[in-house]
Amino acid sequence: MVSSAAEWVAGYVAAWKSNDPAQIGALFTDDAVYLTSPDAEPRRGRDAIVAGWLEDRDEPGSWSFDSKVLHEHDGFAVVQGRTEYPAEKDYLNLWIVRLAADGRASEFTEWYMPRPHGS
């Protein structure tokens, strides 16, 4: 059964809150490709994704995130979000996610645009 993009995003947010390596790794296929921005050096493979995530992790309680799935078709999803870091600034987010048949991501690319608080 293929899980929906909304379910995958919920799992991503749960892993973001926990920073648990097993929870992070469960989101991605063995050979997944993760880009923190379109021109970033890709993290290739689940182990590299988990290591990079933990290296760049956000501490629990230091952020909030709201999102909606704008488009989903045949394992391709476009997600729009907003991340708020009260101690820093806010970001508008756009994610492109390709989901494998088992619901894990095989590709993830993020665009983020900084915004002043409350805009």
C-alpha cells in the first residue's frame, strides 16, 4: 500500500521533532537522494541522509512547521510549508518529494526562502 504524501510529511515532521535516527531513516529508501536546496551537494543513500540530518538538526521546540500538499500524483508530491524559528527568522518552504511504492521517499528537494517574522 502506498502511503499518501500527507502521511509522509507527518512522518517527516515527527522525525524532525525527535531527531531519532531510526525514525529519520524510515522515511527514505536505501538509495534515496536528498537535496537541502536545488544546487546543494546531494546526500545519497539513507545513511548519508540520516548523518546529514543529525549534523544539521534543529533542536526540539526551537521551531514550528505548517504545510499543505499542493499536488500529488503517481508518487510525485509538491509540498508548501512555513517554518518559524522564533529566535531567528521564518522560512517559506517548497518540497518536491518522489515516493516509492512502499511510501518512503526516493528523492527529496527543498527550496526555502527567508522571511521576516510574521510576514
